[in-house]
Amino acid sequence: MKFPISWLRELIEIPANVSTDDIGNMLTSLSFEVESIDVLGQDLVGPIVVGRILNFSDEPQKNGKTIRWCQVDVGDAIRGIVCGASNFFEGDLVVVALPGAVLPGDFAITARDTYGHTSDGMICSARELGMGDDHSGILRLEALGIDAVPGADALSLLELHDEVIDISVLPDRGYAMSMRGICRELASVTGWKWNDPTLTIDSSIATNSGAVGVQIEDASACDRIVIRTIDNYSTHAISPYWMQRRLRLCGIRSISLAVDVTNYVMLELGQPLHAFDADKLQGPIQVRSANSDRTLKTLDDVNRTLFENDIVIADDSGPIGLAGTMGGASTEITEKTTRIALEAAHFAPARVAQTSRRHNLGSEASRRFERGVDPGLPAVASARASELLQQFASSKEVGAFEAGSIPAVLRVLLKKDFASRIIGGEYTVAEIENSLRAIGCNVQTTNEGFEVEVPSWRSDLRIENDFAEEVARFYGYERIAINQPPAAFAGRNVSIEQRRRALNFLAQQGLVEVLNYPFIGSTELDRLGLPSSDNRRNLVSIANPLNSEQDGLRTTLLPGLLSCLERNLGRGNIAVPIFEYGSVFLGGLQPSPIFTTETKPSQDQITELFDSVGSQPRYLAAIVTGQRGVDTVDWSWKSIVSLVDNLARVLGVSVRFEQTSMDPWHPGRSAAIVKHENVIGFVGELHPLVSKTLGTTQRLAAFELDFDALITSASIVQVQRQSNLPFIGIDVSLIVDEHVNAAALVALAKSIEPDITERVALMDVYRGKPIEDGKKSVTLSLTLRSFERTLTDDEAVALRTRIVEKAQSEFGAYMRDVK
């Protein structure tokens, strides 16, 4: 919500030494995020004065343009000014920027020769003065309802210097979408005196048979409505400048006096209103559901198809407006309107929100009704609007009718310790009383705690947590004690430090972390090629899913990663290394026990509740394709295996890899990740059919593992001793039967001379000519280094020979020459 600081200072006594930035900080501390503070007129420099057009002559030019050579009275002189606009008349009051003035955009005004004249100044439009984007031509002060003498300072007359604050109002704080609400909030924490505009308004309902009647036919949609009938409305009435200005600075366009008054009262008090042309109404106004009505043409000239549950304002002819959202065209105020029916109502927030969303039609009114409007305002706000129409349109109120009533006052009982128990800090009885009274509650202290009467404008105050939030907000969130969470989640053996170490390692390897929603459906599991018997299809169903195609909780992280990968590939990103850490939901959902909320559940009940929910382990998964960020080679199934191996080392965990076949991995280029004889995940290249579903021919490498299981009983990572002696690198290529696991060959090579074998990595697995069918070539890369001495080439050759001999005896391998 936008509002000018000048209007705020008119309603509340803000000390002179309190700046607009200070006010912004106060609003932020009250949970109203300040989006911006705009300083208006800072780039305007005088002299900018009022001028009167004495006469002018139209002069056609060779370029086809017609200019006006004007004689303008600016108070101390009559100046000749060239103007290209034609929307003004002799005798009009205008704004003139004299030589020496500076307009927005650092546009300096000088006397200059143009079109055969010396133009001694500039006649300004609203846009040139920074008053908006109105391109209709010269600003005519009469159109703003302003009378002044030539030579008067236009900057002060038009109040062009001001500051505008734009705040974001949370959905549960609709009461603050008005100047009255903002003043009340600031006064509650500062003690500043403020002038409540409602205190001087006569809101009485004087019924009259000549007034428009009203009926509520759907009490679930509206519990109170007031209709005031205004007669003798002047068709020539215009909104006063101060009202037009405030509307403009609040982001609302001035339209006509009747419409401007309803918008102004909405900004001032927070109650949306609507003005109908009373002569176009047929019978009393009705609030009801659309039912069998089919269409309604709204003020934006759109014919809208109505839904049965839409709230409508109607008369005997049918719907004449979408309640709380937008009026209908058939009863629109026009320049011929002389009789007005002012509507002010309290609509059900949920019903307005549903109607607004069904029609994709948001408005200033619907945004307020959705957040909750004070049910005590309709009579007061409509009386305020009637008062303004009588003042500026020479009209009179002929009568009013009301349907429904103000809801009963809500009373809530709070225990003495509610604030300290919920917030975590210590608050005295007096502090709690002061904070609740400051926001408008009536508070009675009892032996048990507090009996609180909730003000009508605070529809968000219902349970003790709501009141605790108000206490915390009143005394400042910085007063809340900081309690550090434990280093590990109880019973889960998941160390925060180990998780951080793992995620940091993956990021250092060039992978990017993504966060996906935990919702999936059977279609996404179909893309993985999972058979119907796969346990990962046993989803926990969501009772009210956001998307009908994602009606379950994920049992694997791969669908979310594949969707993210697909979006990136579709945008032309060919190198996509991504990973995700998060919970999966296994074992389906068992019937859950339901306990009363009157008392805290016992430990047995908590155990029973948790036992009804399937396991929710934290998984870690990644999908990579394209070129690696840490070097210039592409990701492959071998590099992803190496990545997982190094990840385990970083965490101080020992894992091994066993060749396996598991959807959705490639049967010949994947492995199970094994720890202590338990399979905790899978790694390798995804099946080509998965790539095909993404519309790509790129090979995709991936891993997914149970992170909880990975780090259970993980050892503390010790800093490895480093040798400053040179290393020797050797390769060993072995031809083995197809069934021989490459991981077993790696383990064999490590075991022969562990003291000098620093690292063994799988370099390549090759099948094809000249290797005979049924066999494969496995190439291992060894890094040899000693802590005591420099190794010789002979020692390296000897170790290679021993590896070949042992591989031959255990697996029937023989050495392949590496050229």
C-alpha cells in the first residue's frame, strides 16, 4: 500500500525530528515490509509559477505542425511562450516554468528562439512536472478545482514536494490497508496522539421510503450491508485537488467525484464502497449467490461467465456487480447521474477471494475484503462518503437502509504464561496487558490469566498464538531469546557438520544445488521406467494436492532433478551438473491416531503417531551431463562413480561399488553403492530411455543414496599425512571375463602394496575389437608414492607384475598392452 507522508502527518502527531526513514523503520519493526520510499519533487527547481493565458494565435508550420504563440500573465510580467499543445483556452490558469527552472530529467528551462519567436519559459503538462504519465496535454488548474493568482508559487500550490512510502501488508493484517489502520499501528508502539476520522462522523441510519432498499439472501456471503441514497448529485462536480492528489500518490487514478470519494474513503478508513446510479436500479439491492445467472458485464467492459457460487450484488433485473470485486456496467455512474446508491458491506473473505480468483479479477476492494475488513465500518464509511458528496456535489442524503448486523464481540481466555511459553522470553502481566490494550483489545485480568475482547477490526486474533505474536511484535523481536538447535537431530544420527561438508564438496566439484517440491505422481515414475512392482511406486497420497498429476510424496529425488534438467536443456544449457539433498517418504501411510488438543500428548502417544508414518530418510542425489566445470572433459559414468567415492572419503566413510542392474540406471554402466554389506544407493549412467523422455541424446550420469545410512557410524575425518616425495604413475590394463566386477580389480590392486599405493582409480572399461566376445578390458590408474624414499621405475614395474599375477590367479585375467 502506498501513502504520502504528508497525509500521515496530518492524521497523527509525529514529532518534527522523526524522519520518513525513521517511520519506515518503525513500520518494518511492526512487520510491514517497506518496499520503497520515493522522494517527490527533489528534481524540481523553481521558478515555477501560476500563469494565465491572456491570448494566443495558432501558427501552422512547414513541417505540418501547428504551434501556439501565447501571451501569458505570470504575475510580474506578460511573457511570450511557444507551446505545441492545444488543449487550453484563453483565460485558463496553467503552470509556467520560467527561465532558470529545472524540470525532472535535469531539463533546464531557458529563453530560446524557436519557430520565429523567443519563447520566454515553458507551459507545463502534468507529466513534465513529474505528476504522472498523463499525456493529455497542458495541465489546466481549473480542471483540478484550483483557483490562484498569476505569479503564485506552483510548487507549493500543487504540493509537488512530498515523500511516498510503499509497504507490503501481510494477508492477516488487512486492517492496516488504510491510513486509519497505519496510524493506529504507529500510535500503539509510540504513544503518538492520532485523530481517528470516524469519531466525528454521524453514522446513524435514517430510513426513508424514497431510499434504495437492501436484502441479504445469502448470509454465508455477507453479514452486514448499508445502502445510503444520495439525491441532487451535481453532474458538474469535480473532486477537490487535495483528494485527486492523495489518490494519485496512493496509486489510484482520479475518475469522477462519486468514484473518487469511494476510493478516498477506502484509503482513509479501509472500507471498500461502491456507487450505483440509483435511477438505473430496479427494486432493492440484493446480496446473493449467482445461482442460475449466467453472465455479467463488469465496469471493464468484459462479459463474464458467472459461477454458481460467485457472490453478486443484484436487483430485480439480475446481477449488477461482483460483490467485493467490481461493479457492473449497467448501473455505472456517468456524467448524467443525479441520484446515487452508496453500498458498504462486510463480505466473507473466503468467498470474495474465490470469486476474484475464478474471474482472474483482482481489485483494490477485493484485496482488502480477502484480508478481512472491519465489520463495524459499513455504516461509518458510507456516512463519511455521503458527507463528502454533500460537501463537494451540493447533494443531500435522502435516507438509508441496513441489512444484517455487526457480529458479536469475540472473547478469548488466555493463560497467564501464554506469552512466555510460546515466545520463549519472559513477559510480565503488566506488559501483556499494555501490549494488548495498545492494539485495541479490552483486557480483564483474572486469577487464571486474561479475558480479552477482540476489536472488530482484528479478525486475525483467534488463538493464543495470535496474541503471543502481538506481544512479541509490540516489545520487539530482538527481545526474544536465541536458542541454538542441537548439533544433531535426535535419533537420526545426521550431523549438521557432515551434511555441510558433503554439500560443500559437491559444490566445489562444480555441481549446483537445487530445491524441488516433494510432490510427484505416477507419470514421473513412468518416465523412470519403474515396473509396477517397484516399492518406489508406493506413494504417500496427498488428500488435497496442489496439482492432480502430483498427488503423492516422493520416494526418490530423481524425478525432481530430471524436471530441473529438462528445463535447463530446453533453454539451451548443455552442461547441467545439479544435486539435491532432501527427505523422501517411504513405506506408504498407515492409519494415524487422532489425539485431543486439550492436553499435551504423552510419549507413548507421540511414539504411536510416529510409528504410523513411514520412514523419511534424507537422500542425496545428483544428475550431471555435458562438460565438467573443474576440467575440460565431459561427465561420464566413471567420473560420477569417482565423485561418489571421493564424497565418501570426505565424510570418513568406506564404501565399495558392485555392478548391478537397477532401474533407471544403464545395466552395464552402473553399480550399487555398498556399505557394510548393505546397499545404500546406486550410481552410474541412466538408461538411454530416460534421456529419450527428455528429448535429448546426451548421456546422463547420476547417483542417489541414503545419506542417513551413509554417515551412520561415520568416522571422524583425519587429516591425511602428505609426502613431499615425487610420485610414479602407472596404468594396468587387464582383460577379464565380462562378469568380473571392476570394483574387485580396484580392491585387488590396493591390497598388494598399500604402503606405497596412494590411489587406484578406474580409468576405462572397453569392449569390442580386438577384445574377444564375452570379455572386457579394464584399465586401472595407480598413483605410487612413499613417505621414506623416492620410488624407482623398477619398483613400479614389479608392482604391476604382481597385480597381473594375482589378478590371473583370482580372476583368470591377463595383461593387455597399452600403446
